[in-house]
Amino acid sequence: MIHIAVLGYGTVGSGVVEVINRNRDSINKKAGKEINIKYVLDLRDFPGDPVEKILTHDIEDILNDEEVRIVIEVMGGIEPAYTYVKRALLSGKSVVTSNKELVAKHGTELLKIARERDINFLFEASVGGGIPLIRPLNQSLTADEIYEITGILNGTTNYILTKMTEEGKSFDEVLKRAQEKGYAERDPRADVEGHDACRKIAILSSLAFGMEVNYEDIYTEGITKITEKDILYAEKIKHSIKLLATSKKIDHRVFARVSPVLISNDHPLAMVKGVFNAVLVKGNVVGDVMFYGKGAGKFPTASAVVADVVDAVKHLNRNIVFSWSTEKMDLMELKDVPVRYFVRIKYEDFENAKNEVEQVFGTKEIIVLENLKDEFAFISNEETEGILQEKIDILKKEKSIKGIENIIRVEY
């Protein structure tokens, strides 16, 4: 029998306990050993809940119990999760976590500790919830050299952008509805400002490219500036706006970015709607591989956590090697990354403004919406972000340009 402990009895923690109890026979069969939840750690009491019998408020009960071989951390946040997880690993217990903040900030260190002690630190649920991403990257695609990972890694923002597109509602209106439905937190900044997706792409990048990618080095821009007008322009040119987290290798260098992006409606990620997530992985042998599903939620996330528990049981005293080294990766500067811009402007005089755009940007891709007065949009040619920003600065000084309303990156 393998004894385990669960740290945190919130949404995911209760889901983990329920999944293990509901599917006990099949899980034990797949693990090859009987799994028993010996402790659940939480600050709260749960009167009437069967978990009362195994509930503890003291982490020392778990860390000092040699029978506990695997610790599941589903508390979230950095502290006290980091301290508890590190101490568990140092005491020889394998750890399974769904905590993206913890993995993004301390994954390199915690993987190193696990490797040195021939135990495991597993984190499948930290990126895609119930979507298997970590294991395929670390095992199934090891014959490939990955050169791009691009994904919709946050269901809240995808829901908001989907509803803005389908219903013509404003960002604020849809955000309020997302909060009412429980898709968005009361404080939604981690989602709508892109920080959640940033941590996830940092984890995927570290695995794909074999070096530590610091999430603080990744350019991150959220969706708070996206308006109904931007959506109308996107529809006019048969594109969709998605918050994309991208990590890409260009000439042996890697850039990573989180931002709203205009993609063609025939792009596979354009078809991902609502709270669903999807990740497109490109390798030099396998080609394009796409992973799709619900990236959050009680049972999808719990399912991924329990799958890691089974893996940890199968590999007791044997470390699963991750291609995530302690060497830090220096990412390309944003100014050197090639891209195209969608630019929406206000003008004084249409013909003069159009000519000024053509002279500065050398593009004739002008987009006009009949019901929007005193403005139009255009799509630039592909150049580096640095050059495009210089041209934006020049355009702002032209006589017929009243202002730049928005800039969105375009990918084809």
C-alpha cells in the first residue's frame, strides 16, 4: 500500500479525493499498488465530510510520517506551498502539484532536488488542467526538435473574447458575466492581464527547449484594451482575436510572448471557443500536433493530478528525467522579433491619412468599416517589432493622424 497526503481541500483538492475514491479499483490497477489517502491538510474544518477522519491542520504530521511516500500540493500560490513542497522533497517524498505559480517560479530548483534524491516532482495539471501537455512534451515528442509552441492557455480570456465576438458585447459586460458564472475571479487581473498564460508558457518553454525560461522575462499583454470595434475589424477581414501565448525558435534563438493576436479564421486555434484551451506544438519531425480540452475545472484538473500520482507510484525511488536544466535561457528581445501589426487610427482627412500610412509603412492593406466614421485600420508588412514601433512613432506625428486607437499583432 502506498500512502499519500493531499495539501489543500479546496476545489481541486476535493476533486482529487473524490476521483481517487470513485475510481479506486481502476486507479490501483493502473498504478500496480493500492493507493491510500492517509492525510488531508487544510486550515479549515469540514464537519460532516468523510475527510474529517484524515484531516490535519499541521504539516508536520505529514512531513514526519515516513509512511507517506507521495505528497499532492493543490493549495495554490507560492507560500506556504513552496516551503512545504521543498521540505517534502528533501525528506524523500515525491510531490505532485497543479500549482503553476510554484512550477514557473521554483520548478528548476524543485526538479533538481527530486533528481538528486531519485524521487519525482510532477506537474502535469499546472499548465493545461485536464489536457495532457507536460507528459507528451517530455516523453512522446522527445524524438522531435520543438521549434514552436503556441496556445490558448487561459479559458477565462478565451470565453470573454468569444462572447465579445458572438454577441457584440463590451469587455466589461462580458467580464461581469464571466464572474457571475464562476469563469473569472473577483479580481480577474491574473487572467485578463495575461499573467496566468505567461506562467504556463514559461513552463512549456522550459520543457521544450531544455533550459530555464523565467516568466518575468516574457513580454506579457492582456486583453483589457480589446474593444467591440477591434472585433468588427477582425470580422471584416475574416480573422479572430485570441490571447495567444507563444514560444518560438528563430535562427537558434527563442522568443516568448503573451498578447492578443489576430489569426485567420481557418487557423486551428481560431476554432477554439468558450472556456476551452488548445496548444499547437510544431516539431521538425512530427509536424503540427494540437492538444485541446478544458484547461481548468475541478475534475479535469483532478484527473491530471491523479494521473501524476499513478506515475509517481510506478516510479518510486526512480526519477523521471525532465529535459529542464538549471541553465537560464536568454530570450530574444521583443524589438528583434518579426511580426505584422494591425493598427487602428483616427484621422482628420481620409485621403491624406491613407497616403501618410502608405508612405510610412509601405502597405496598401487599408480596412474601412462604413459605420465607423473618422477612423480606419491597416495591416503592416512583416518587420521587426523595433522597426514597426519606430514607424508608429513617425505616424503619430503626421498631420492627418489624430491618434492611434489600438495595435494588435497579426499571425498567419
